[in-house]
Amino acid sequence: MNFLTRFSLKNPAAIIISALLLMVGGLYAFTTLKVDMLPNIELPTLTVQSVYPGASPADVDDRVTQKLEQSLKSLSGIKKLTSQSLESFSLVQLEFPIGTDMDSTTRQVESSLQDVKLPEGVTPKVTRFSFGSLPILNIALFPKDAGSGSIESIVDKDIRPELEKIEGVSSISIGGMKHSFIEISVDPEKAKANNITLNQISQKVQGLFVSMPAGSAIQNNIIIPIRVEQRAAGIADLKQLSFDVQAGFPPVPSTILLSDIAAIKAVEDSEELVRYNEKSSLALSVSKKQDANTVQIADKVLATLDKYQDRLSYSLAFDQAAGIKKSVDSLRNEGLFGALFASLAVLLFLRNLRATFIAIISIPLSLLIASIALAKMGITLNIMTLGGMAVAVGRVVDDSIVVIENIYRRMSQRQAGQDRTGIALEASKEMMSAITSSTLTTIVVFLPLGFVGGITGEFFLPFALTVVFALAASLLVAVTVVPILSKGAFGKLRAAVEERESALQRLYARVLEAGLKRKGTVIVGSLVILGASLFLVPQLGFIFLPNEKQQVVAAGFKLPPATQLEKTNQVSQEIEKMLLQQPEIFEYVFTSIGGLDYMSGMKQANQAQYMMSINPKVDVDTVIKTLSVQLDAIVKKASPEATVTVQEMSSGGPPTGNNVNVQLYGSDMDKLGEAAKKVEDHLKQNMDLQYIQNNFREKQRQWIVRIDPQKAAEAGIDPMMVLGLVADRTKPVTVGTYTLDGKTQEIRAAYAQGLTDASDLENIALFGKKGRVLIKDIAAVQAVDTLSSIQRLDGKIYAEVSAQIRSDNVANTTKAVQDSVAKLALPEGISLTSGGGSEETEQTFKELGLAIAAAIGLVYLVMLVSFGKARIPIVILSSLLFIPVGAIAGLYFTRQPLSVSAMIGLLMLVGIVVTNAIVLIDRVSQNRQSGMKIRKALIEAGTTRLRPILMTAFATVCALVPLALTESEGSLISKGLAVVVIGGLVTATLLTLVIVPIMYELFFHRERRRELRNIER
């Protein structure tokens, strides 16, 4: 690296211009980085969705789901296979290990599905999931004013196409749209009296719309095609549609009109209801492509809506871009404050504005160079990369501080006539080995992050790369730009300046000399302090990642399956009224009734979902507890079987691991449901758990028509005739889409009154070979409660009861839950397994422990190469022994649990702490080479390197203080890391200044004894 300094000092203009160009390029790269909340990581999960219209969950499971599972389970590399069979819908999920080539795997899955024989019309669809595929915007749209009419046409025909053209938009969905159609509402009694079915009406209406080729003719040697057409002009034509019937007894042929037995009119209907603060609206949801810029897309979407502000208004229910901007601004501000504090720390020690200015130049220059590398690798600007930059602020200035301090010291001691260039070169050369070794050791500690598997390793990779790029850039700045600027800035210094720090140096020299004389006492005292700190570890709690507080609450309820939308809406209106009577708590309430269920991908009329913004002054946990009771009271009044969920809006990101799951297996569905209910009730009694969910709760009432084969045969009734007439009586018929009254509209036929009682079903008349019979004459109608969904895990039917752990000690809580549920008396034939996030937490902590051990090994190798002696790296590594003292104390006093982010902080400390020891021992080695005795070399090195060691440590601590104190969104992962680094660095630095010299003298005790014997002679 010396050649770079020599080249820089000979070509200062070229280096300065290059630095300016890098800053300009870095600024451009930083501003063009795609901005997102989180690293865009695709989960190794595939979903296979299939629609089987009209099928029960049991039929879906038997004819679709099990066949798909049978075909898919033979694929290699499947980690877990789960399935869910609902009415008319099958959902199969395949989970693979992190790092799986999902493009190739998707092709394999699609290929294996081609050979599966499924019912006619059932086509499986394979989809992939990534965090970037979730909606980035949920917007409520309203007419501009009450008299401006419907906005559906402009939203669907104008706004949607314009939004879909925005680069990076993946999909646009609009909820709450009303569908216009022509309804033929048939009177069931009149239809029955005239023996007319919905199918007959459908065929008659379809006959009004004929357009068929009928050959061709030749006229004047020209072939002219002939078509036969008939088209009804409007609803009036439908009303005049006639039917030939047999009426009376004996039957007399007659003709009736469709209007005689049915009401025909244009109607509007909606499968989903959307409201914002009780005001009807449309819900606009925007999803982006995986590599698109969230902030840019959101800005363009809102700009597009603003163009139509004369026709409509809108309110944001969810804006991921706003959260991103807030997090980015927060981390940016914390980084800037960190840079300011680091600069003040340098100024405090050097008391020279020029030196401070030179030192802080390395911060923006290093980070901007890192931005160029991030841009080239296609890494987005997110809370992990910004957190890496904020953490790196204090460390990137260290190399520059060490070089500046040494040049500053040498310049202040120079004699008249000495060449400034030579002094700058020599001073930089003295520190070259130390800063190169220290920076390389900090960089290599991130290499073992490759040992950390799973999604955690994927999420922290951008953080690690950001820090590595910034540190590598800081070393380059320290050996090129800093010597040039220091040479010019310190040219007029005089020796008297150096004496200002002598009092601190003399005090440290006395402390160090006393410590070297009482090695045993110092070491034992240090070990006692270390042991005492380790006793605090059980009180910290272990957690994967802390739950970040959100001021948005997501709530919802589910009524029994098959509940009609109107009933769900009635219950929801009562809830919304209750919520909006508390404006001091809820800033807005966004409601979706019968909307899309993201787990199944289906719209469910029996559920309502709410998104509520909570006043920042209100405690979210208190709101959730109160709201759960309030919602439960309203919903249970409508249906005792209903379920309610209330929880904080998820902030996304890697799974927190703060969950516990209990799986139950058995072949008897009733016993399995009973066991799941018992486990659910048991978990609700545990105060360390929240958000308990049971996937086996919902049952649906069915009427089963069991045909007696003998009676049916005697009456001359075919089972398919029963099926056809029952379906005709219960299922609306879609006739088709035609142009009527100048508008293209769908025509539907349905009975005005549906079946309301089992007796209505029993009294449906059939006409067989032996005349008229009722269903009850040949079949029994039974009411049966069946599961609304059948779920399988790796092919076995199971029930799962899950909960989120609210305590900070996930491992202890999980073990307590596992032990307690194992003691429950479950029905015979039911087996139980339990686990959850603690397993992943323990595995990740083990991997991080291995990473830290590997990092220490790599640091040893780097120092072995740098110093050439096996003992010196061991002496330097002794400084790591006391990292836990400050790290654990920091977590304890700030009430932070030991989490993955804290472990990453420990990993970073391995590289940071040895930096100070390297700077110290490097000077000792130089002194030994110049002929100094060991004791004198240690004291001289300590007093000489005291200031750069304290400066670098103090600057790093000051830079991280804003990050450790923040409560803002997006900085939670960085906060625990900052606390660990600050605490560990403070204690390790203070102990390093005494322990490392003691360890050095102990490891070189033979040389020390030889020196003492020579003195005695």
C-alpha cells in the first residue's frame, strides 16, 4: 500500500480530481439506487392453486389436492409440503431450502403437473412469492362530491390502463366494483306450476341471439357469404319471450310469456364492499415487479390520480413508500448525526479544525464509493443497506484518524528545513501495516456470514456488503487522499502543540507500569468482571428479532362459512360505528367486506378486514387488548362460532421467529377438532402468548341428499335427474353476455326465493317414468356439519394451533408451552408435535456462533501474515475476551434482548476491537526493531498510540449513539447492533490499553527475563 501513498504525494492534483470524480459518481449512484423497505428476497416457496367450481372441501381434497400432492412429493429438495382444500378451491404450498434455483424448480413443478389427471376444467396455476410482490399501495377512491355520480367507469377504463403502463407495476386490482347485469328473477311457484326450469329459460334466451354462417351464394362471379342472425334489442324483447306449456287438468296446451313468471331488470351487484371511515369507496391496490423502485412507482401512481382530481378524491389506507421515506430519512439523519458526533470527537482530541475537516472527508467519500459498488451489484437502498452505512460511519473514519494523528504528531515535531512530503510519506508508512491489518480484519469478519443459512443470512447480506465496501473505500482514502491533505494542512505546526496531551499520557504511563508490575491482580480482576457480566446473560432473554412497534392495527372477523355478504356487512357496520366513535384513538378505519383472502387467494363473503391508523400518542398494546374485547362482544352476538383477530400490522422483513406452533395429527376429524380446541383454550391461558389461532375451528352446515337406490328405481328416477333439478333450484344460471339496449351486459337467471329450510329441498318435485314424486319420497335429507377446509402437512391431515410470543425469552416460553401441551389429555388416536420460532432462533444463534469463531480464526490468519509471528496475533486476540463485558451490560441497561442483530454486533466487534490492539502492538514491534527493551517499548507504544486509539474508539462510539438511542421505524435491527458495539468497544478499549501490554509481556517472558539479566550484569 506504500506505493499508493508515494504515488499520491507525487501526483496530488490527479488524486484530488479522482476523489472529486468518485464523489460525483457516488452521488449519482446513490440517487439512482432503487429505494425499498427491505432487501428484495424471493422466498423459496411455490404455490399451486386450482379452482374446482361447486366441489365440497372433501371432493376437492380427494379429486384435486391429493392427486397434486402425489405428483409433487416426488420432486427433489422439498423441505415442506402443505395443502388446504376449501370449497371449490385447492391450495398446495411447497417450501424449498434457501438458495434453491426457483426458475428451474418452477419449471419442474409445472412439468410434473402436466401428467396429473384432474376433473375437467381444473387447471393448476403455479405462483411464486417475494416480499416485493406484496401491495405497496392501498388507496380508497371516492367521487369528488355527492352529486358527481359513479367513478367506476373512469377508474376501470381510464385510470387502470394508465397505471398499468407505469414501468415496474406488476398488477392493479380494484375492489368494491359493482357489476351491472340483466337479472331474470323467476318466481319459483309459477315456474313449478308451469314445469319450467332455469335451464329451459337459459336456452330460450340464448335462442334470441343467433349469428351463424349459412353457406354462400355467387353473384356476378363473386362469392358472397350468408349469415343468419337474430338479436333481441332490449329487455322488452326478453319480457315477450314465450313458452309452450301444458296447464290445467287434464293438461291443455297454452303459451305464457317470460314476464308472466319472472321479473326482468337491470341490476348492480358487488362481491366486495369497501368503506373508508364509513364512506363507500373503491379500493385500489398496486403491486410492483420484483426489482422495481417502490418510491418511484408510488409517486407516479399518486401523480396519475392527481390528474383526475376534478372527478375523484382519494385517501391513502396503506402507503409503503411513505414508510420507506420515513425509515430512509430516519437512518439518514442518524447517519448524519453520527458523522457530526464523530467529527466533534476528532476535534475534541486534535483541537485542530483542519485535521477534523480532513478526517470527516473520509466519511462521505467512503460511503459514496460504497454506493457505486452497491449500484453495480443491483442492491437496493433499504433499511439494511442504510443501517450498514449508519453503522460504518464511525468505523470508516478510523483509518484516516490514525494516519492524520501520526502525520500531525510528526509534523509538530519536525525541524526547520525538513521536507513535508517526506515526513507525510514516512508518517503514513509507519501506520500502513496497522491500518491495513485492522481494516482487513474488520472486513474478513463478515466472510463467515456465509455460514448463516436461511432467510436471516439473506437479509443481512446487503448489510455486510455495505460495511465491507465502505471499509475498503476508507482504507483507500486513508492512504491516498489523507496524506495529501495532511501535508498541506499541517505544514506550519510546531512542537509545542504536542505537549497538550502529555498529562493524559503520563497518567496512562503510570497506570500501565503499575499494571505490568501486578499482572496477576489485573488479570484476575478482569476475569472477575467478565464472569460477573456473563451472569447477566440469562436475564437478557433470547429472541430472533424484536417486534417493531407499528401504529397501524390490522383486525378482522370471520362468520361461519357460507354466511352471506349482507349479514357480514350488518355486523361490520356496527363495528365501524363503534371504532369511529373513538377519534382520539383511531385516525382512520379502512374496511373491506368479502374481500380477497391473501392466504387462499379467494374472496370470502363471510369475512371483514380492517386497517386502522392509531394515534401516535396512544399505546398500541392497550388498544389491541381493548379492541379485541370490543370486537369479540359485537361479533359473538351475531354468531357464537365467529372468530376475531386483532394485531399490529406486520412490518415485513425476515420472520421474527417469535412464534410457537402445535400440530395435531389423527384420522378422526371430530377428535382432531376436539383436541385442537383443547390446545387453543390452554394456550389462551398463557400470558406470554398472544394472537392464538386455530386452523381447525371452522365448520360448515351441509344438507346431504342421500338417495335410496331401490326407491329411486321404483319411481323411475335417475340420480343425475335429482342432481340436475336440485342444482337448477339452488344455483343461478349465467345465460351469456349480449348487447341489450345499447350496452353489452351479462344475463343471469335465478329464483327470486332460494331454499330456506330442509323441507323446501325435500319437496322439490321430480317426474319419472311412473309420474310425479318428491325428493323426500326417494331420498333422505340430512344436515351435517363438515369442515370448511381440509389441511395436510406432508400428506397427513393435521390441525395447527399457533401463537405469537410476547415475552423476550422465546426459547424459555416455547419450552414451557411444549412441556405443558405434552401433559394435556387428548382424545385417543391423536398425536402431537410442537415447535416454532425458537428452533430457527437456536439454529441461527449456533450458526452465528460458528461465524464468530470462524471470524476470529480469519483475523488470526490476517495478523499472522501481517506480523509474521504466531504469538503476536494471540496477544492481540486477547482483547476480544472482554467484549462481552460491555456488550452484555449495554443490552442489560437498555433492556434489549440478545437477538440476531446483537449477534451481528458481536461479529463486528471482533474486527473493530482488534484494530486498537493492532495499532498498539504495531508500535511495539517498531520499537523492538529499533532496539528498545520490552517494558520500555510497551510504555512508549502505549503513550504514543493512546490518542489515536481513544480517538478511533470515541469516534466510533459517538457515531453509533444516535442509532442506539433512536425509536424511529426501520432502525430496530440496527439499534441492538449499535448498543452491543458501543458497550463492547468501550470496555474492550479500556481493558485493551492495559491487558494487551500485560499479555504481550507474558508471551515474551523469556525475552523479558533475558533483558533483566543483562541489566543486572
